[in-house]
Amino acid sequence: MENELIKQANMPEVLFMGILIAIGLFFIVEFNTFIRLRNKIRQSKSSIEVYLNQRFDLIPNLVECVKAYTNYEEKVLTNIVQMRVNYNNQERKELTEGAKINSEFNKILSVAENSPDLKANEQFLNLQKSLEKMESQLQAARRIYNGDITLYNTTISTFPNNIFAKIFGFKEEALFEIEEYKKGKINIDL
């Protein structure tokens, strides 16, 4: 009989302790959820920064590469055109001058066949493809970041999470938006 009285007397204490433990576990789970979501946002933001840095590094390098190839081809073509003009302006056409032009032209054809990378139009296409790929990756990273932000903001705004978020100091994050001046077309000076 005494044991039953002790059990009945301890029942509210045990129940109270159980409730406290459940609340404590709930706080821990909620806190860890907020931390996981915040870390996911940081990771997404870091991905955007990586792609932005790659873009900032890639664009000038590709532009310079295209400029170099374009300048090379322009010089070679200018040289051939000038030789042809000089040849055509001669009153007496010298076969040796024609042979020089032919020789230069054959050198260019040989170089072009052995080095197809020297074709400027391919470089322009490569520049365009690289920029499109980089912009696509950046756009995907922005979508992931905004998705993570939306999930985080929704989680800390819904009941009862909003109570715990305020207790722990978690605040809503802003979505990634491009500033007005960056929405315009990118000009690349070749």
C-alpha cells in the first residue's frame, strides 16, 4: 500500500519531468533544424560567389584570348591583302611577287590546317558558349539559394517555429535579387 502511495505521489513529478524532457528535446530539434537551414543558405551563397568569381576570371581571359586570335588573323590577312594590292598595282606583273603571295597564302593555309584554333570565329563561338554556360550555372545557383532562403523563411515564420526562432534570434533572410544596373546586357569590348 505504501508503495502505491509513493508511486501516486511521484506520478506528477515523473509526468512533469517527462514533459520537460520532451520540451527540451523539441527545443534541441528545432534549434538544429534552424542551424541546418542557415548552413544550407551559407553553402548556397558560397556557390553563387564561386560562380561569380569564375565569371569575373573567365570573361577577361576569354576576351583577351579572342582578341589575340583576332589580331593575329587580322595581321596575316592584312599582310596578304597588302601584298595582293601591291602586286595588282604593278605595271609589270612580276611572277616572283605572285609566288611570294602564293607562298604566304600556303603558309597561312598550312598553319590553319595544323592549328584550327586560330580561326577567330571559333573563338567567338567558344566565348559565347562559355559565357552561356557560366550564366546558366550562376542562374541555377541563384535558384537553389532562393529556394533555401524560402524554406528557411517559411520554417522560422510558421507556428510554433516562429516562437523558437524569436527565442534563438533567427531572422528572415532576403532573397537574392539582381540590382537594376546589373540586369542590363553585358558589353564586351572586342
